[in-house]
Amino acid sequence: MDQIRLTHLRQLEAESIHIIREVAAEFSNPVMLYSIGKDSSVMLHLARKAFYPGTLPFPLLHVDTGWKFREMYEFRDRTAKAYGCELLVHKNPEGVAMGINPFVHGSAKHTDIMKTEGLKQALNKYGFDAAFGGARRDEEKSRAKERIYSFRDRFHRWDPKNQRPELCTTTTGKLTKAKASASSRSLTGPSRISGNTSGWKISTLCRCISLRNVRFWNATVC
């Protein structure tokens, strides 16, 4: 019997689809982060393949800073409607009340309050126990420490020195009693997109977008 050989891209896709299905089966209330860009769009594409012809068994979550282009919001809503996805949008009300913006308060403070704190608020508000995120290890050195399952404590703190071993493709999503009682946990993934042995880099991401005709919002003008 001839052995079927997969291309590198197909291997990454198959691996990611497997992890997405595992998370959907192991966790009671997962969510997929969706920021409209290329990374989260590829992640959404893989999730749709994982459950085709059905719809996603979990919602999409957009942590809105209020500073996206109007066309991006329109694209977000069209995409969710076209794919039959439940879309949740959360904007940090405290940041809005303080009038936080990147021009007056700086990008670092704006990102921390409107994105990081906004995400924590949304995870707590909806009680999500797992969250798919499309971060890649080649984007920033701290992200290279992330594993497939990257657990946080009840305060959303992450200890990279205290992570579970993930040998080859063996992972576990089982929660300890302490973690199960936490208000929310965060799982970074799917698959190797942000894992510490990730094969998903900008080159393979762009190849997937091109070959699979992935829809994403792009403001680049040539």
C-alpha cells in the first residue's frame, strides 16, 4: 500500500484541525478570538474545516478597541453572518469612560487597557474555559514559550516555567481541582500556531491564505 505523503502546509492544517476538535470535545465553554486580521482569519478557516459542513460549536470573540476602520467592522459582521458564526463583541467600558486612545495615552497603555484588560473582562463575563488565539512564535520571543495548551490561573497570570510537558503530539486539557474552580482559564492555540515547536510562520500563513483563498481584511494598497 502506497504511503500518502502530505505537504508541509497540509500537515500543519491537519495538526491544527485535530487540536481544535480536541479542545471542543474537552472543554465546556471554549471561544475563538477573532481580530479580523490574517492570523485569526486563517484560524477561523481551519476551524470551519474542522467542523464542516456544520457550524462552529463555539462563538467568535472580538475585543474591540474602537479604533478599527469602519470597513473592518463591516467585514467582521459580514464574515460572521456568511459563516453562520455567533459573534461576541466586547469593549472595555472603563477604558471608554476614561477616553483611552493611542494618541494621547500612548500605544502601550492603550493596548494594555483596551486589549489585554478587555480580554480578561470578556473571559470572566462569559465564563469561557478555553480561548483559541492566533499568535505565532515568530512574532515575538515571549510567544515562543507558549505551548499548545497554555494554562492561566484565576487572575489570568501565566507561568512559563510551570507548564505541562507536551511530548510529540501528546497533550492534555484535563484541569486540576484548583484550575477547575478558577473563574476562567486561557488556552492559547490552536495547535502549533503559537506552540513552542510551531511550524506556522508568516510564510506558511501567507501560503495558506493564497492557496486556500482565505478571506481576511487587508488595507494594503498597491
